[in-house]
Amino acid sequence: LKFLCKELWGAVFRKQIDNLRTNHQGTYVLQDNHFALLTQMANGHQYLEEAPKFLAFTCGLVRGALSTLGIESVVTADVALLPACESLIEALDIG
């Protein structure tokens, strides 16, 4: 997943992930404190409810990259405070 945090995220969003956490049992949390796709919405809290819709692309991108590497996963995203976001990755099968 270090490849994902450094190389892929950097190539797509021009920055690295701010934080990567794991429970060492196949669950990973990627945290981006200034997510590029949400910065324009960060001016008001009225967009907080709509923000997760803009993360579907990113979830698909991460899931596709992991699939290409042979890792079957479920990827979800959460926004608690704009423009930060967290992506939760559950690796189902590393094959």
C-alpha cells in the first residue's frame, strides 16, 4: 500500500497521502487532510452531506489499482470535516 500512498496518489492528486494506518489484519485507513477534489467545497458546511458523492471516483481508482496488483478489496470513503477525507480499505484476498 505504500505504492498507493506515494506513487499513485502523487501521480493523480500531486501530493502524497498524509497518513496511513492499519490494524495489521487487512484493514487500512488512508487520510488526506487537504483532498484536492473537496477543496472547492470547503468554504461551507452545507456541502458536507454532498461530499461523499465526489469520492466515488477515488474509491474506484484505489480498488482498481489494488485489483491490478492482485488484491481484492472493498474501499469506502468518509468525510467528517472538509476538505479532509479518509478512505477505508478492507483487503479481502491478497492473491
